[in-house]
Amino acid sequence: MKKSSLPVVLDVGPAAHQNAGLARYAERLASHLLAGHGEEIDLTLFFNRHSGHELPLSLQNAQTVTVARGQYAWRLGALASQLLRSTRLERSLPVGSLYHATEHLLPRLARPTVLTVHDLIFAAYPQHHTYTNRTFLRVAMPLFVRAADAIIAVSQQTRRDLLAHYATPAAKVRVIYEGIDDRFARRSDYQSDLRGRYSPDRPYLLMVGTLEPRKNHATAMRALARLKQTGHPHRLLIAGGQGWLFEPVVALVAELGLTDDVTFAGRVPDDDLPALYAGADALLLPSLYEGFGFPVLEAMACGTPVVCSHSSSLPEVAGDAALLVPPTDDEALAAALERILTEPGLADELRQRGTAQAARFRWEMCAAETVELYREVAGRRADADFFDSD
């Protein structure tokens, strides 16, 4: 018997407004819900079309409803709705039985709500957030977490943080891992001209991610300086959009004499990433904190050995398929890279383990588990309404 279709409103604002991990989550989840679960849910996409933002091409044919309010007006409106316990913002939203917020912004609504929490970096490392954003989240996040009927945490680390910081009931938080795209795979036909364009005539190590303090580029720079002292010819290629508080790292490059050995490539088009991963001798991710860690899995899927931090979510994402080091220990990072560059057997073993580890994280699974949660939340609310009416 065919299940009835559940009307769901999915906030895909990150896919329109951003380029980093939250954008990928919103776009990929929406795409897989539309492609694989059309009989189970009737999906409407929603976002705030401020500053002329539009959805990526992959979502532009989907059923979509928008509002056009300033970025801060919408964020502050969502916060005010929680503070005042007012559901007036329902008037701005499309009709649906359930609302799913894919970023850390949840208006007060009369319908059941699901909130995805990617990380609590602002609480763990407040110095790595702007004052404005930190202040907003300190006030708003406890309200959003309390108001949501269910919370998706993208890792066990994020779940632990939610329980610790907000005393969130454990039953309310479901870990649903994100995934990787099919284009990240071990192939021999990646375009070599891409690798040459970004790092001409030299082997390279790779970092991928927004340029911001928690990514810990400084430790990577110091590790590279150690490798240069032992004669390795490698360049460090850094792919990522400009974040904030990054000027000290740029100064460190010159201070360590690495001007000719570090390439800031800026934000790299998604279609170029597989070739860059495949061409790198290793991926570095010495982050102080990650809610998930896409680059680890993407590199593994492309057959690239990985060295990453033993902190936050990275051990659960990397499993036994990466070398793990303390995030601020440049000597340990350099030693791990030295092993990969000089021990072919170890590098091959990491490639084999990495392929298997990456295969465990699929967007299809993420979408299926999310639909299952939608039905549970909608069912709980329906049961509550039934008993309340008696």
C-alpha cells in the first residue's frame, strides 16, 4: 500500500547564499529528496531571496517559495519569534505539515519542525567567530534547539556538544551523517591540465576549506617548513574562499620563507576538486574543530591519503583510514606526512582503507534517514493532537 505523501518545507537558504559545507548539505539533501523520495514527501523548497540570491541550477526546477527580506531582518525576525513565542512568520512560509531548517536559524512555527545542527564552533571556540555572529548564536541557539521537535546532528561530536551545552534530551537528537558525491571517485581520467594549472611542475600537498582560524593553516605552514628542511619539493596548495582573521597566516608564509611553496588558489570550482584531490600526494586537515569534515571523505574517495586532527568529529569520519595527529603539533603533522611520502606501502594501505571508509557516507542514505525522521516527527505530533482533543 502506498504511503500518503507528507508535505515538507525545506529551507535551502544555504544553497542560495553560501559556498561552503552548509550549502553543500542543503543542495545535496534537497536534490536527493526530490530524486528519490517524491512518493513519500511532497517537497517545497524555501529561502530568503535577499540581495538577489538564486538557487543553484540543480534546484531551479523544483517547487519553490521565497520571501525577500534583508539578511539581518530575517535572522532577527526568527529570533524575535522565539523570544516572543509568536508564530506570525507562518504567514511568510509555504503550506506544509513539517518545516526543516538546514542552518542554524529556526523561526517559531505552529507546525512540527526539524533543525539540523552542523556544529557548535561558536561555543567551543568563540574567538573564531565574529562578535556579531557569536552574540546572535549565544542568544538564539538555545531557543532554536529547545523549540525544534527533532534535531539532526551531522556527527556524534555535534550530538555530544548539544547534550553538553544545552542539556538537550538525548532522544531528541538523531545523528544523520552527510555524504559525498559520485564525482569523488578513484579514476585515471581526471584532467591533468587542472593539476598543472593550480600547481605547475611540482608535487603538492592539499588543504581544502574556507580560510579561517579554526582550519589551523598555521600548523600546516610550520609542518611544510619542516618538510622543506628535509629536502621535499612539495608545494602546499590551499583551496578555499577567503574567510576572516587570515592575515596572520599570510604573514607567516613570508616569515617561514615559504612564499614560493604555498599557493592560495581561492575558491576552487566544485568540478575541479576531484582532479586536485587525485593529484595530491596527501590531504591535510589539521582543524581545531570540524562538525563533519567533507574534505577527508572526498580525498579518500579519490584515492588520496589523509592526515587530519584527532579532535572533534574527524576521528569518527576518518575511521582507521587516515593518520591522526594533535591539531597544533606541527612536528607530528610533518612526521605523518613524511611517512606517507616515504613509505609507499603505507600510502597504498591508506588509499585502500580510504576507499572503503568513504563508501560508508552516501547522500542517498542521508536522504532516506531524513525522510524516516520526518515521518516520526509528523506522527508524534499527530498522536499528540489526537490525545489533546479527547
